[in-house]
Amino acid sequence: MALGQFLLQEGPLDPLKELPLVDLSTVRDQAALAALLKRTFHRSGFCYLAGHGVPRALIDGVLAANRRFHAQPLAAKEAVAINAAHRGYMGFASSLIVTSSVERARKPNQSESFMMMHELAPDDPELRAGRPLQGPNRWPEALPGFRAAVVAYNDALEALARRLMGAVGVAFGADLTRHFEKPTTFLRLLHYPPPEDPLEPGLYGSAPHTDYGFLTILLQDETGGLQVLNEEEQWIDAPPRPGCFVVNIGDMAMRWSNGHWRSTRHRVINSAGRDRYSVPFFFDPDMDTVVAPLDPGQAPRFEALRYGDYLMERIDANYAYRKETVG
């Protein structure tokens, strides 16, 4: 199906109570999609995405890989502990979002995860130069088929993100392609164990935050727990919908749009009494990209910044392992 074939399903949805739904079901040109995305991300910053074309087998495969990885003994997971390039296993309660401007986090996120980032060829200049976040992925050798399932899903999500980017560029009135020729990507296999009952105040699966980068495509299992802050500053549930991803924009998209697109606050509270698994994919610009508002008709609301600097400030502050492995 051609790029830009998306429609917003108006239907009975109440934007103050649930996320809008974007369904890839009708042939439309990029201009129509760009107008749709401007409206959707200006108002909520979030939507469900249906009809995306990612095969069900890949979705089932990555969810199964997520469960298999986290079902291992702790020693097996720690054998691929996260490295200085931000790839590998992050232990339970090892991230505390201290850089959030939303809510001061006092307790670490109640989750554990496996992180894969963009692959680099052994002769890549950035790898040889030892630049931040440029390093090898780590793979558990004891799980046959794990790497293949994760890489296949990652590749499909990168292709989907690139399909969306064409219309995003039209919406911004600027060609952003060069900033994503070598994108910074993250694929995270998250596990949220059920917390002790009752939930303690200030205890989250993921504390309230906005995403650092450009575009996030989230796969949820059937458990639920994601909440999004609506226009009236109320938390609304964003439960899983069959066949849908949840898509949202991050801080870089908000800055590029001069604030017209919302990098919306969200959080995870796992109150279902069972394990929750999710797989967010983050599609962000090259680390050297300078992000500055693109709206020529209004005074800039944000100063220009280098994405890599913004990202590293947050990673260095929010993850416990950085204090141990990075000087």
C-alpha cells in the first residue's frame, strides 16, 4: 500500500476520554495525511495506528521473545548486562526519571528491560571513533531465535516509521530526510512485574514523562496500564486495541514544530495484578542533528539544540548503570 494512505476515524471517539484512531485503510495523498497528522498531534500528541501492515507473525514473535527473555534466571539476563553503548539488559528498578519536567520522580520505575539500538557495521566510522551510543548490540546466546525475532520486528518498525516520515515532512513544510539517513533507534523489550498490593503513592511502572526524541511506536500486550494526559490535564487510559499500535511524538518533534505538536505526558501504572509486557520503538534523528523551530511565521519558542546533547544529558542522569560504567 502506498505511503500516506491513512484516515482519521472520527466516529464516536471522545478526545478527552480516548485517543484518536488513525487507520491505514483508504488511499490518500501525502498532503491529506500531513493535514491529518498536524491536527492529530497538535491536539493530543498521541493516536492509535491501525492497518499498519506489520505482519501479525512479527508482532507475536517479538512479544514471545520479550516473555522468553524475562523468564530467564537473573544470572542469564545479567550475562548481557547493558553496555556503555546503551544496549543489553537493564535490571529491575534501575531507572529514575530525574530529568522529567512533569513530576519529580522519587522512586525508580518498576520495570526491567532489554534494549536494542541501531546496528553498526564493524567498520562504521562512528563506531571506530567511540562516539556516544555507537557500539555493539548484546544478544543472549541461550535463546534460539531470539535475535532473529527481535531484528525482524525492529526492521519492520523502522520501515513503518520511514513511511510516516514522508508525510511528517510535508506537515512541517521541510524535508527532514537527511536527518534520518542514519537514525538513532531504540527497541526496548519491557517487563513490568505486578506490584505489591496496594500500590504505594508515587510508585509507577513508568513515571510521568515525555519522550526525548521524535516518533514512538508502541506495542502493548493485553494487560493495559498506559495513561496519557489529555488537554484538560486529566489522565486517561490508553488500553491496547486489537491490531493497533500506539503512536506518539516526542520532544524533538515538538521543538521542530515550534510547539504546534504536543510531546504529551504519559505514564504506566500496572494495577492489573499480572505481568505486563510492551515493546516501544523509538525513531529519532541522527545524533548530530541540530533541532530548531521550523515555523517562519512565529517567533521561535525553543532554542536550537543538538539532539545528541539533549539525549545524552537525559540518559546519563536517568539510568543507574551510567554512573557505574561511564565516567
